Amino acid sequence: MSGLGRLAAVDVAALQESWDRQQEGYMPDREERFGAMLDAVAATAGPGPVRLLDLAGGTGSITLRALRRFPAVEATVLDLDPALLAIAEATFAEPSHAEPSHAGPSDAEPGRTGRVAVVAADLSAAGWVDALPRREYDAVLTATALHWLPGERVSGLYGEIRQLLRPGGIFVNVDHIPDDGLPTLTKQLLAAEETVRNARYAAGAALSWARWWEHLATIEELAPLVARRHEIYPTGHAAEFTPSLAWHVDALRAAGYSEAGVLWRGGPDAAVAGVR
Ligand SMILES: C[S@@+](CC[C@H](N)C(=O)[O-])C[C@H]1O[C@@H](n2cnc3c(N)ncnc32)[C@H](O)[C@@H]1O
């Protein structure tokens, strides 16, 4: 059943909103990160629709923002989590996103077009590319996700992503990427963030990761998908790999990107970018 069919009675926009609040609990500057990524896409985009791969995209947060920002977008949201994918499917099954060359939502500017494919695939093996509806993208963007994979897999993935980019296309990974010159300060920043986060939870301003999933499991249509999700990720996170900035830049260079460096930094997190 399509995501729209399965979640027809669910307030999907409210779930998108609560996902954003939950993620902002960990990353108060999350919108700034997405803005930096999309600035890079805008600077490198050609005249046609922006062909975007939202990698480990969850509910499709990056794609939603790209649809608001660019006049024409052809996006693929890829993830492994059945519950998040169902929310993404229901979100983008709206006619404004599902149909090629369809005008945007009724309150959007006329002439906007958006087409979004939502696909399930596991990035922990090279075969994930077979799930993609196309083999050439202007940009591959990923947020707060690749630290779930082991290091040797991330290096391989960087090469596989490069193969999907047109010449001049960009890959951006924003994640927990500390500056190796600041080990003590990084720990202090993380501790300070945790204090603020716990105060927000105590005040009821946002749900924690665990509470958000508990909430999702109370929604009848999503409960079986949440159960499946917990089978896929029995420990919550598959792995916690957070090497330094230098590691990422070296891995991008080794994967053959013509340029590799830092696009954005905020405390212990950063966006690394590679240009094909
Ligand atoms: C913290 S969420 C971030 C989602 C989205 N990028 C965002 O910023 O809202 C991390 C995502 O990585 C996905 N993920 C982790 N391991 C994966 C894998 N092996 N294959 C595909 N997706 C994976 C998870 O399912 C989850 O949706």
C-alpha cells in the first residue's frame, strides 16, 4: 500500500513538525545546516530541475526544504527505516510532489514543479545504488546519518556517491564531525549542549529521540512499521563512527573528488563537501 493510502488518516504534517523539533533538540542550528547545503546546491545548479539525492533522508526533511527553495526539483529520498519512509511517502504523495511538471501546492508560487521518489535501501552494502530511479544527480546531500555506519563503509560510500554525481556536482555530508585540534573544547561543547537539551525536555519543549519513537508507536497505522524499525536497528543506532574532519576530507580526496573541504561548521558538527 502506498504511504498516502496507509497514512491517509494520519496528520503527516504534524509528524514532520515533531520530527523537526525532536532533531532540533540535538541540533538547534539544524535549519542553518540545511541552508548551507542548499546554498551550495544553488551555487552549482544548472538551468534545469535540481536533481537531488536525499541520502538517509528519513522523513525527507532536506527534500521538503529544496522543494520550497528551488523552482523545479527531482528528488530521491532514500532510507532504510520503514516508519520514516512511510511518513516521507505520505508527504510526497501529495499531487504537488508526486507528479512531474505538476504545479506546486495551492499556496505555492505558480510554476514550481516537484517530483519525489521515495526508496528503501541499505547503505551498508554497495548494492544500494540499484534502488535509485536515476544514476546522475546534481547533488547528494546527507544529514546526521553516516555516523551510523562503520568507517570502512563510509569510505566506500564516498566513492559510490561520487559515481552518481554529474561532473561539477556536489556531495555534502553534515554530521557529528569534530575538529581534531579541539578535543577538550569539543567535550565541553557537547556537555553544554546536553544540559540545554535536558532542560528543554524537562520543560516539555520537545520530545527526546526515545520519546518520539514511543509516540510514533501509539499511532495505529505506524505501530507495525515502528516495530519493524526496532528489529532493523535493535540498538537504536547501528554504529557510532565520528572521526575528525581531517578523516572525512582525506576520505573524500581518496574517493577521487576534485575538491574536498569544509562547507559549514557549528561547534562539534560540520558539513564536509566534495565536488566531482
Ligand atoms: C538522525 S536520522 C536523519 C534523517 C534526515 N537526514 C534528517 O536530517 O532529518 C538518520 C537516518 O539515517 C538512516 N540510516 C541509518 N543507517 C542507514 C542505512 N544503513 N541505510 C539507509 N539509511 C540509514 C536512518 O534510518 C535515519 O533515517
